[in-house]
Amino acid sequence: MVIEITTFALAGAADEDRFLLADERMRTGFLYKQPGLVRATTARGRGNEWVVVVLWATPQDADAAAARAEQDPARGELMALVEGSSVVRKRYTTFD
């Protein structure tokens, strides 16, 4: 299994409620339809710190979804609300 963690900050003028709606559309309209998706969740930290944690069955599933996401309108809507330079994505492989 692969754990994918993406941290980011919202863009300066981004409305939090608008972001949460866009995040919901991304998860339900795109992520939950991807082969190998186990679970996805979004959380807020202190201040303007956010994290999305996604569990994938395999690294190939994660790679394929990332490639498809580039063309998905929901991703564009979401990323328009995120400070691009703040995005950090890391993947970890579990031992189970």
C-alpha cells in the first residue's frame, strides 16, 4: 500500500468554504473513481496549513491517477485556490 501525503497552503485570496467545496468535488468526482484508491481525506492544521492524505493499493495506481488528474477539471478548480509554491507531495510504502 502507498500513503501519499500532500501539504499546501491556500492562495492568499482563496475562500476556505470555496476550497472545501472544490476539495469535495475533487474527491467525489475524481479520486473516488480511480482504480486502487483505498481512502482519501483532507485536514487543516494551524493557520493556513492543509494536508491531503491518500491511500493507494499500489504505486502504479497512484501514478496512473496522477497522470489522469492533470486533465481533470476538478483538479484545475482546486489548484486555482492553492498557493502553488507551497505544495509538497511525498509517498511512502507500507510494510504490510
